[in-house]
Amino acid sequence: MKIKYFKENPLFEIEEINYPRLLLIKDNKLTNKAINTFKKIFDLFSKNGEMKREQSINYFQNCGYDESEINKRIDDLFLYDKDKDGLILFEVFIKFYYDLGIFKKIRIK
């Protein structure tokens, strides 16, 4: 099966490879490996354990979203900023993705 990246104008394709992958959810809870993996991703784009709007733009751009999708994702993410301080902590970041159901849809090699 070929997977295309960038929906409207694919820049490249890869063949899906069958190899064991890290399950993200077990017994309806995130696994420690999943948490550690997403912590590494968060740490790449945050500063001192906090992600500001500017850093989240960089993160979503690196995920391959176009500008209109980025703005929506950021708005959705910052709905989780309950104290409205403009900062997303890791716990908020991972809750955002957990609530989206993303962990049920993907696996990490």
C-alpha cells in the first residue's frame, strides 16, 4: 500500500512496510512508550517545557498542515489552555491528542 503525503499535491510516496509498531493505547490508557515518544516530540518544539503559539505554528508546519489547517489546529489546541496564559504544557498537548482519538488511529515504529 502506498501512502501519499500532502493530500492535494503529493510530494512523495512511501511503501508501507510491515514491521512491529509501538501500540499507543493499552487498556484504554496511553502506554509509557507512547508518552515518552510524544514527550520527545513536544520537547523539540517547546521551550523550557512550554509551547507558545509561535512554537505551535512551527510544530504544525512540520506536521505538513497548510496555513488554514494550522490556524484551526492552533485554535483547537489553545482551547485546552484553561488558565489562558498562552502556554501549552506537555500534559495539555497530550490530552489534546488523546481527546482527538489520534492515539487509536496511529502506531509508531
